[in-house]
Amino acid sequence: MQVIPKSVVLIVDDNEDILFNLKILLESKGYEVKSAINGKIAMNILSELKNPPDLIISDIMMPQMNGYELFSAVSDNPQWNRIPFLFLTAKSTPEDIRLGKILGIDDYITKPFNKEDLFAIISGKIARNQKSNLIDKEIKQILTSLNIKIQPSISDTDDVLTCLLVVYWDDIIGPDVKQYFPFDKEFSFSLASLGVQLFQAVTSIYGHEKITSAQGFLLDIENINQKGYIYFDSYPDENERHGEKQYMLSVISPNLTYFNSLKIKQVLKEISEKIKDKQDWEIKEYWERVLTILSKNSLLFHT
């Protein structure tokens, strides 16, 4: 009988009472819990773990290394920068709330918290990360079966290697790449083929009936040494087999982190709203916004 491993959660808080109570709470729900009283100790724990934890929950105000500094260090490490990260804090000044909104509403929870809400967010983040790992494996298998050969790129600069893709589902031909940028650069892989394979990998996991619920995923596309963030959406269309026009927006880049993906998601949501409202939009403009996000990286936490 195969034993399903427990999801591992790393919690970081300098209040040992909160740390203990949260550990007991999560263990009662079947999670394996690692704990640390500051970011520095948390980094040591991360270094010693064979596999990255499924989620990190961290307080902000802590001695030696605070939550922002921990998030920055995790985001800068390629082994850990896809770990979902949740701030759990008593801070509630306007500046902190603004930062929480930048990170995403469910990435910033203020104490005291409702434990059922906390459980829902934790399980949701872990489930999405597990689905992301399944899609990673599916993409790897697909690309391996296609015997894709990586050729040296004409440039090793991140702006050249970063691209924005728009892929629609067509009932006759399947995934159809409608737009991509930059369109005048050489990549070490086919953007059109990659867009098709990403779409197919996600539909193989979700199916078309639940494609919109897939929304955003951060992926590690090992075959081409790239990372990807993909976002799914749709709008009603009675002429389509599924009663809706389904599409995928994707950013492919060598430098994508969980922190980046939170901000890139907002950019792709904005594009999606324009698509659904039948508004004109310039792909180059949004590609440049993505580049700005990637170039800033985690500077927010260093200031």
C-alpha cells in the first residue's frame, strides 16, 4: 500500500506561543510542520530539508531576519522561489495593507485570524502547487516525447528570453497561438509549439469543463530551461463546443519567482478583462510591464 506523504508547512514567528499553537492546529489537520522563531533559522531549516516545503507561513516583525527579508531570500533562491508564501501578522498600518494588496489578498492575513479561513487558504495554495507540479510533469513528458533540442539563443539577456503568449482554443485545430511578443527575436525553442503544449498539458489535468478554474500556475519547464506563468480564462460563446471561448495568457522567462507571479497575474488579468470586453490592447505594452516586474524582482523587500 502506497503511503501518501503529508504536506509540509514551514511556520516562522518569534512569538513562541503563537508558533506552538499554530503548529498544533496544523498538525491536527494532518500537516507535517517545521517551525522557526526567525527568518535566519527558517533559512537554515530550508537548507537542511531534502525537499522544499509545500508552503511557508511567516510573521513579518522578527529579530535577525524579518518576514520581508525571508521572502526576499526565498524568492532569490531558484530551489525555493516557487514555494507559496503566506504572511500572517498583526501589522495593519495603511502601508502594510497596501503591501498586502500588492502581494495578493490571500497572501497577507492579519491576526487574530479565523482558523477556518486560514485552513481554506492553506489547502487552496497547497492544492494549486500540487496541480502545478502535475502540469510540470505532463509538460516534461510531452516535450521529451517530441525530442525537443535546445539550441543556443542569439542572446542571453533576460528581456530577449522573456516572451508573452496568447493562445486560444479552436474546436477544429485545438490550441491556436494568436499573438506573441517579441515576434522578431530568435528563441531556442518554438514559441508556437510551446504555447500549444502548455495549453494541452493543463487541459489534460483539468479538462475543458474546468479550464477557467485553472487560472494561474507557476511552472518549471525543465526541457527548455525556462519558467512559465500561465493564466486561463474564457468568455461566453454559443458557437463554441463548450459554450465559451477559452484562452491562455502566458509569460515565459528564465527568471520567474512566486513573488513575480503574484504581480504578473494582475497584468494578465488586466489583459483578460480587455479581451472579454472586446477592447483593443497592445501586446508590446504589456510585455514591457512584465519586464519591469522581472527587473525589479524583489527590490521591494530590500528597501
